Amino acid sequence: MPATAHQQAEFRFARESLARLWRSDMRQAERWARYDLIREHLVRQWPAQATRIDCMMLDWVSALRHPAPPAEAADTVRADPDCAK
């Protein structure tokens, strides 16, 4: 199911918010607590897409924590079939 303009805007805002959190000097526990709040906000709006939201958010955080060189990032394949949707 393609994302609506509203959903795309919400996801973009969530990704930008996570990027700000991971660049900050905030304690790790506080970062993950805010991550949970962002996730809950998105899943409350689109409960049928909870797995997709979880996978996207984990991808975003993984990329923030361990950036891959551009060539490798394009070739990444997910091992979890639920996240490949």
C-alpha cells in the first residue's frame, strides 16, 4: 500500500526527530524512551502497519549508529521477511 502524503510527512518528521536524538548528547535510556514515544505515535495512527513501522525505525537508527558507505547501503538485503514488505 503506497504511503499517503500525510504518512510520508509523518515518517519524514519521525526520521528527522530520531536523527536529532542520536546526534544529541542525551543519555541512551532517554533516547530509547523518546524512540518508543515516536513509535507509539506512528503505530497509533497506522496500526495495520506496525511491523513496517518497526522495521523502518530500526533501519533509520541502524543507519544513524553505523552509517554504511553509499555503495554498500544500496545493496543491503533484509534477512527478516516481515521487514522486507
